[in-house]
Amino acid sequence: MRLRWLVPTLYILFLMLPIYWLVSMSFKTTNEILGGLTLWPKNFTLDNYITILTQPVWYNGYINSIIYVCMNTAISVTAALPAAYAFSRFRFLGDKHLFFWLLTNRMAPPAVFALPFFQLYSAINLFDTHIAVALAHTLFNIPLAVWILEGFMSGVPKQLDETAYVDGYGFWRFFVKIFLPTIRSGVGVAAFFCFMFSWVELLLAKTLTAVAAKPIAATMTRTASSSGFELGLLAAAGALTIIPGAVVIYFVRNYIAKGFSLGRV
Amino acid sequence: MNEKAPYQKGWIFVIPVVALVAFNAVIPLMTVVNYSVQETFGNNIFFFEGIKWFQAVLTSDRFHAALGRQLAFTATILAIELPLGVAIALAMPRKGPWLSVCLVLMALPLLIPWNVVGAMWNIFALPDIGLLGKTLNNLSINYNYTQQPAAAWVTLIAMDVWHWTSLVVLLAFAGLSSIPDAYYQAAKIDGASPYAVFRYIQLPKMRRVLTIAVLLRFMDSFMIYTEPFVLTGGGPGNATTLLSIDLVKVALGQFDLGPAAAMSIIYFLIVLLVSWVFYTVMTRKEEA
């Protein structure tokens, strides 16, 4: 068993290879990329990154993505908190069916909903706004947030609630002052997963936006088709999309594993 | 687990969630159902057609082929990612700085937008300028995923393994880290073999998280669209046209709303049915 460390090491190497390739391409000129295989950028250039950080078409994509992802995370977690509390503490008519119905919405293929979503959000005049994408993404993020939070809340003994009530706390005061701090790592994990799934989703985000709220991922696909193959530029844009996720994951690294082990199902 | 008190006002707590999800789920779903039973010749004029589209979809060879490819894809990636993920989780350090390094690096692929994953592998595997494709060809392996269906499949599966095995690793690791040290000490005193430790301690403790892993990987791989679309576009020919790619081709490419809607509903029902079976099996295990 002394060679055990080889397994994760090899796996991480396998994971890093395509990422290394992407990052190395982002420092090459498009000509060098098309010219053949070079393991290391021969003519090291920062032009690709400069283009992205100075042209509004590009950097607005990042801003749009981050705006709707944050809005979605806030909405999903806020709405999921009371619901998860109810599922973890009370029995009420249809609670189990409701829980399963919520989960079924994670099973709906986004490809199915693309067209009706476009019509729905056009009809209520929200097409091409950040809030439209944020609301649409609650479809799969709310069930997930409820699921994760419910797991964390079930792990908190009920005596905590009862003691607080005996001490004269009202429900909301107890919930905000005592309960939320107790499950803050759960809130962190739920927020992380909402952030992650909203950040990586493209199909709905692309369907619901045109110009004003266009996500970075859509900017990439549309630029790829309109201006030929600017591979270096695309690689740089791709490399930059990894950063927000990497930052977020660094903060919650110790809770990720926990988030699922405590989950109910 | 806490004893739950009967409290009908619990409904008040779930109203925001139900309202949001219903708005996003029920209205679009009804739109799809509506389309699935009608025929249109444009100009917003619709005719009721009953179950014609459902019959057409269920008997079409094209749908059967796409469904077959979808099932083959899902079965293959489950067969690879689950054992691989468990093996990696077992070999990971239990604590210390290396654990954090492992977790952060392994989670990276999960956080890359799906079309970037597709584009990345598209270029990575190109036979003339991509690192993977060029290296394979230099080793005199004839590999060109834009021409050879088999190579396209291998690339697609390699991409999915690259993208999602980490999720299984994280889940399996979560299950493993919930085992108290006392269990291992007891096994050591009994002189249990590593296999026995795995079979009788680790596997049972991981069972619940592994069922979540199967469920999540099943649902997500069955609904996969963006990555294969960007990687191969469903080609060469129709070799990698999975269900969702076929669906979008019908819905947006040919604008056949009726058949596309009928297909969506059948598709959704398949995912729902399989997930429901998983769900009931899991909850029964929990009660037992």
C-alpha cells in the first residue's frame, strides 16, 4: 500500500493535462496554435488577455455571468432556507410528495425547457435581463439547495429550537440569531453548489439573453462563429472562466465533502 | 434524526419555493404538453392532433437509435466513473494539507462552464494541433475523432470521465470520512484483510452516498447536451447524436414543434421513471 499516493496523483495529472493545454494555448498567438504542436508557448504573448480585459464585448460577458449567478445564489438559498427548515422539523400534508416533486425538477432536461422558457420570459417582458436567467436557474438550484440544507438542519438537535423558545425567543429572532449561525457551513455548501451549477449552465442562459445580459460562455460561442477561429483568444476566455469557480472552491474546500454526507437521500 | 411534529402550517414555509419552482416548471411543462398534441402550419394556427406525435416518435427508428446511443453512453460512463471514483477516494490522504490540495484540484473540472469543457476537449483532441490527438498519431495510432465514429465515442467518454469522476470521488470521500476510527481499530484487532475492511466496513458506509452518486450521474448524463454538442456536434454522421442533441435538432433545426414536444415528454418520463425507482429503493433502504 506504499504506492497508494500514485492513484490520486495520476488522476490529478489526467485532470490537469487539458487544463494545462488550455492555459498554455491562451499565451500563444493564433498562428502558433494553428502551426502545429508546441508544448510551451514559443512566442509568449499576453495579447489575448489584454483584448479580453479591454474590450467591453468580452469583459461585459464576465460581469453579466457573475451578476446573474450571484442573484440566483441569493434567491435560491433565501427561498430554500425556510422550506428546508419545514422539511426537517415538521410533518405536514403531502410533505414527502412535495419533496420528491421538487427533486423531479432537477431531472427535467434543460433542452426540453429552452423554447417554452424563451416564450414565458418574453411574455412577461423579462427577456434579456439578468433576473430572467437567475429565476430560470432556480429551477434546478432550489431543489438542490433544499436537499442540502435539509440534511444540515436535520443534524441540529431539536432541543436547540425548544430551548430558544423557552428562553422567550420568537421564531424569526431564533432563526436568524441562533439557527442560521449554527448551520452556516450548510449555507456555505448550498451557496457553493448553486453558484457552481448556475455558473456552468449555458443552454438556458443563452436562450434567455441577447445582448444586455449575455453570459461569457455565449460570447465565446458567438465570437467563435462570427470572427473565424481566434483560438488564442478563445483559450484565454476559457481559462478566465475557471477562476471564479476556483476562488469559490478554495473557500469551501473543507465543507464540500460534508455537504453530501449529511444530506438526507 | 429528530422526531418530526405534525404541523400543517409547515406549508407556509415552503410557499416561496413552491411558487418559484412552479412558475419555472409548470408553465413551461404545460406549454410543451400543449405543443405535443397539436399541429401547426405557422401563423399561430394550431390543430388538435391527439396522440399522433407520440405514436410517430415512439415508432421512429431515429428516436430508437438516439435512445440506444443515450443508454449506451450512460451505461458506459456509470461503469467507468463509479469504480474509478471509489478507488480514487479510497487512495486519497485522510487528512493534512495534501487532502486540501487533492480536493481543490479534483473539483476544478466541475466548475468549468460546460461549453468550455466541450471546446477544450475539441481542441485538445484535434489530430493535427491538439496535444492528445497529435501525440496519439505520433505514436502511430490512427486517431481522428472528426472522421471515425469509434474515436469520437472514445473522446466523448474520456471527456465525461474527465469532467465528472470528481463528483463521485467527492461523494465517496464524504461517505468514507463519516466512518469513525474505532471501526478500523476493531478491524485491525480482528486481523481483517484490506478486502474485508472494504467489503464489510467501507462499502456499507458508502452505500448511501454512492446511491446519490448513481442518481446524480444518471440524471445528468442522460440530459447531457452542451459538451457533446460542442465536442462533436453529434457527428461524425449521427454517431454521437444523443437524445438531447437529436431533440434540439428537431425542435430548433427543423422547427417541428409537435414531434419535438412529444419527444421531450417521453424523454422526461424516462428520466423520471428511472429516478423514481432509484428514489424508492433508496428510501426503503433507509427505513430498514
